[in-house]
Amino acid sequence: MTPRADLVICGNVVVAAERSGLVVEEAVGISDGRVVTVGAREDVLTTARPGARVIDAGSAAVVPGLHDFHIHLVGLARSRVALRLDDATDGRDALDRLRQRATAAAPDAWVTGRGWSEAQVGSIAPDAIEAAAAGRPVFLTSHDGHSAWASATALRIAGLTADTEDPAGGRLERNATGEPTGFLRETALDLVSAVVSRLQGATLRETLAATLDELAALGITGASEAGDYTDRNGIGADAALGDSYSSLTDLAEVIDGRLRLTLGIPVDAIEAAAVRGLRTGLALEGRRTMRFGWAKEYADGALGSGTAALFTPSSCRGGDTGILRVTPDSLDGIFAAGRRAGIGLAVHAIGDRAAAAVLDALDRAPERAPNVPHDRMEHVQLIRPEDRSRLAHRMTASIQPIHAAADIDLVESCWQGRQTDAYAWCSLAAAGVLLAAGSDAPVESVNPWLGIFAAVHRRLPEDERGDWRPTEALSFAAALHAYTIGPALALGRTDEGHLRVGARADLAVLSIDLDTLARADESLATVRSELTLVGGRSTV
């Protein structure tokens, strides 16, 4: 017998965001955390239990809960208290902010932060950071997270000297005498980050809880933690699985029931995860809304740092072809390890050469077990037309639409002649590639409605230059699909990402009516969730 609803939500209910359009009904009935009835208001109310709770959303849009498919949740929580430089006007402003933060810190305290750009620091002498911090150790990551700026004190603590060799897949920038300047690229970040103090355990609890509140207020009910560079820096029982994974499982009671969270690990931790019997998509023992995800690898760097691996040289900043952080042998070993363990891979590939290298390795890899979700290609910012079909039905394209909006000028400057292959979402979808969208927060805003605007317009709401290369834009329905059904399909979950009968009751009652929402104009920037449910329960 079909259960009778004990909670009914009436309004303009988006039952599913299909790529072809929205499926809309008047009401949805919920029992025991799942959708049990959908349809006309009177029909759903009539079949509900006597005395069922009824929420009338009026003209407000009710949507399936959104899933951020690529988020650095621990990094986002830490960024709430870290020095932020994303909006610094120039290098002088960045140094002034650093000086103020350092002055307020203990003499031996680490000063950490993120968000600087190459344009900001280009006019600053590398040793200026040491003077601004008055001898305190400083470690500041760039906006894209693929470069870092460390003070002389931080380099000394980490033991870096002129004799330190560049690690595989990374580079230390040096002065004329060979001394490290403090600018670190790609894997070279690990040489210093390993000794940086960070919020973990009890010290992270308050900022993590506040971050979960922020996600709920945006209608986010699911997220995929992207994982770390390395398996070092972990804590507690899951220390071997890396900093982010172990930090989140250490605070699982803060998360469980509030967010349907998929936790990624670095590829270095595949063996340790296999020993624990962890498999991609499986629920974590004793947890309601937390499950094991993918193993993260970095095939290349990023556009902003000039380290994305390209087939032909960049048309800016000296014109090199970036950094390919992996070899064919290392990719083969990673795929083989993942296949043995039943753990899917999430491979960061921004440049076209990196994307091709990953697909070549996929061609050589053992067959994936049918019960393991597809591997993922993270970002897919530049990919050749011939590689789009190679991606289809074999890897999920984990895209971050807001990156395109933020990177317009960089793409036009640095990828001249290849702009039509940049952020080619429409072409990817037409080739049969599954798109699952996220934010990459804290690199960009975690707000999914800005991401949806960017998917539709390929610019930010405040950018008045007009939609950028709109032939690759997604419709509103396709964009919402990428934030709801797309992640669910990537996980192999047919009962998530929509509000059809049998689905998990993850939803958001929005602050905007459905017609306005579907117009996908600048008003998306103000969208908030008035009520967010995970498994039929409020998350706040």
C-alpha cells in the first residue's frame, strides 16, 4: 500500500528539471523522507493523512534540492576566517590587508589566506610579503588555488633553499641566484602546505556549521567534496584519507542529516580506502546522508596560473604550454588502482592536452565494474572537438559554469584561436556527455544561482558586456538539470535530483516565483531558499 503523506508542500513544484524542459505540478506529498504523491493540489491533499502538515508556498517556486558537484567544503569553511584577497584592487591593497592581519596575530602565528591574482602580485617585489608580515610565516594561495605565495619565514620553516629541486609536476619560481622567491606552482605548494597550521577538529566546528547554514539558505541539499592534493595532513581515525576527508568525518555529527555529502579522497589514499572497504557511492557506516566518493588526481594546472596543459602555447605570459602533472605510466597506475578497489577517479583536466591525456589513459584502463559510477573529468575548460565524443558515456563532465564567467578575459587573451573549444557545454551535451555542475568554492562563489546564470548567459550578472559566446550556453532547464539530476545520475542514484514518487524528499522553497526563476535574468543573483529539506526534514 502506498504510504499517505504526512507533509504536503503546495506551490509551483518543479518535479524534475529535464534538459528538454521543466516538469511542473501543484503539490508534492512526503512521508518518511520520501516523495509519495505528486500532482494536483486537491489530489495530493485528499490522499494525505488526516492532520498532515501543509506548507502553502503560494506562487513561490519549489525545486529539487541543488547539488554542488565540485566543492571544497573544508576550504570554504576555513575561508570564512582566512585573509581574502579576491577583491583586492591591486598589490598594494593586498599587502595592506596582509599587514593588518599580521599585526593582529601572535608573533609566531601563521597568516593564511587566498585569492590573489597574477595581476595583483606582478608589480610587487617577492620579498615584500616578508616585510608586511613582520617575520610571521605566511602562506597565501592564488585565486585558482594552483599557485601560492609564501614568505621567507615560511620557506625557512619548510626547509626550502636554493638546493631544493622542483618536484615532479611543480615549480619553484627563483631569482637570478637560484633562491626561491616564494612563488610556488602546482605540486610545489605541497612543500610548504604540509607545515602550515590549519583549522581542524573542534576549531573547525563553528565555521563548518555556519557554512552548512549558508548552503541551506541557497537551496543546496547535496555536495561532492572534491578532495585534496595529497593524503597528508589528516586527523583522527581517517587521517590516512587526507585532510578534507578526515576533517569532515571527524565532524560528521555536524553534517549528517543536514547535507547529502559525497566525500572525495586524494588518489594517494586509494589503498587506505580499499582496506576500509570503501567504494564509490557507498554510504558511510552509521551515517544517513554521507557517502564515499571519488579519488582525485590533477592532470594539469589552471588557466589563471598559466599552468593548464595545452597542445599549443598560450597566447599570453610568455606563451608556454603549461604543466602536465602526470605521466602516462602514472595515469595507468591510478586507473588500475581505482579499478581494483572499486573507486572511481575524478581527474582535474583544464587544458586540452590534459583532457586528451586522461582520455588516452581511459582507453588503456581496465574495464570499470558495472556497480561503480563513471569516472569524472573535473572542469573540462578546454577540450578538442574530437575528444568530446571520447568523453561521452565514459566520464561525467564536472563543470563549473561560474568559471567561464570569471575567465572571459583570460580565455580571450590566453587561448586565442581556441575560444570556441572553451567551456563548450552545449557541444559536450550534444555529443552525449553528462554534465554535472558545481562551484569549485571557495575559488568562486558557492551560490548556485550565480552558477546557473553563468550557464545561461556565460557572464556574471554585473557584467554589462553582453552574453559571451552564447552558442555554447545552456537553457535554464538544462542548467538546472546539471545542478540536480546530473549529479544524481553521475552517482548512479535514480532516487535523487528530482521529486517524482519514490525520490528522496530533498527540496527548496525559493524566494522567487517560477516564471521569474525560469526567465533566468539578473534576478537570479538574489534567489534564496525560504525552506530547505533534506530527507523531508528542515536543515536549520
